[in-house]
Amino acid sequence: MSGANEKTDFVTPWMVQQEIVNLLNRGDLVEFHRTATFAGRKRRIYTHWGLFYGFVDDVPLIVHMSNEDGDFEGSVLDSSNFASVADSMTSVRKIAQGSRAEVRFDPLSRVAGGDLLRVNNSLDSDHRPFPTIIILDRATQKLGEKGYNVMSNNCEHFVKWARYGIKYSEQAVLAKSFLLSSVLAIGLNPLVAAGAGIAYAVTSDPISRTINRVCGTNFALF
């Protein structure tokens, strides 16, 4: 591969689905750039993750944790759902719980919608991925499985478990660092609590990477 869309450090630039489809290899992790409209402007609020299974009847398929209506029940990210504080809290709870999310197959076009996406195998630099056939087998053996949890079993956890054998999510690390800061702030100086949360978010990934380089393992501190 070469040119503007070449994979660099195991990650492609953000693209529309028509541009990325020819760059996909079976077992690749695909990250979807989810946005919501606030005050007339689109803003990124999280990323959804899936695993590229391959082409079936010329249709590119993604294995991911989702449900019939999207990443979460209904259109929880529609700006109309944030019209009031109560509506916002309901949407946040649905995101946290994952509603009826389960591991399923969907066409790439359906998962992407109108969002940008990219291949993101960045953990390949420090974590040894399984052979492709094993990655696909691990992913598909979970089809129909539920139990979504934003902190410990979200869509990113699932695909990284399938590819590397670890359940790691950068988004969960950031959420946990925020919670750590909030809990510590109850009994500590707020600056100390904030520092602890930042330290956790900043050091958990480098520590994991160092251990993997030295020991040749697939370890994640999270």
C-alpha cells in the first residue's frame, strides 16, 4: 500500500467507508468516529469498535458489540435526546449499560453510517496478535453474547480480546481515571486527587507496553 491512505504504525487516517474498504485485511480492528450535534456543530463524543470479518457475497462484514438499532438502544446520540437534563441522563445511562448490545455481524456500511472510520491495529506494536484464523474464530464464537459494560466489557474490550487476548479500552481507562479522581477527591485535596487520576491515565499504557517488550507478553494494566 502507498500514498495518502497507507497504513502508518498499524493505523490508517480517518476515511469514508468507500476509501477504506480496499485497505481492510481480515482480523483488522476498525474504529468508527461517532459524533453528535450540539449547538449546531458536530462533535466527536466516542469511538465505536468492530473487527473486520471479510467479504461474504461481496459484502464487507464487521463483527462487533451492538444491537439492531445501533451501538445503543434507539438513537441515544440524537441531539433531540439532549433537550433536557433528564433526557441527557437517560441517554448517558443507556450508553453506560449498552442496553441490549450483543456480539453480532453487520455490513460495514450499516456500522459506519455516515461516520468516518479507520483501521486501528496500534497495539500490534507491543502486543502479538493471534493468527488471523484464530482472531476470527475468537470473535465469532462470541456471536449472540451479551453482558455489555462500558468499564469492563465494551465494544473496544471485545475486539482487542479477539485480536490480542486482552480486554483493554483506552476509553475505559479515561473513564476510570475520572472516577478515581472523583472518589479520591472525597477524602483528599482535589489537586492530589486530580493528579492521581491523571497519573493512572498516563502511566497505565506505558507500563503495559514496557512489560510486553521485556517479557513478550500480552499484558494490559487497566
